[in-house]
Amino acid sequence: MALGLLLGIARAYRRKRTSSLNILTSKTGPRDYYKGKNCKPTGFHTRKGGYVVVQEKLPNYVVPDLTDFKLKPYVSQVAINANTTDAGASK
């Protein structure tokens, strides 16, 4: 009885700490574990090896009409000296 208690205590001290556990990957997980890359699927696989894209699962970006917009989509990485005036500042 006492020997079993001592062996149980010894096993508790030999356990690996939870902070030192390795990161779970598809290689260290179960055989059918697929971790993925944190992206949502856009369809499903068929029985014959094909892939069907579902239109409802595709991302839909809503972009406003920018025909009369003053700003340009490109910002130059070369800074130029521009004279700016504060319209709201009074002397």
C-alpha cells in the first residue's frame, strides 16, 4: 500500500510540465489531424478527387464608386517638399 503511494507520487514529479509542451502540428497530432493555415474553405472535395467551388463561400468585396474621387490610389515612397497652408489657423 505504501509502496504504491510512493510510486504514484514519484510519477507525478516526473510528468512533463504543460508549459514545455510542443506546439501541435499536423505531424505530431493524430493520423487524420489537419491543422490548416487559418483560412476558410471555398468549396468541397468530391468522391472522385475533384473540387467544387461554392459561390456563397467566396469572399465578396463591396467597393464604392470612386470615379470623382480626388485622391490617387498610389502613394509615392519618395517624399517631396510641399508647401502647405493651414486654412483653419488664424494669426
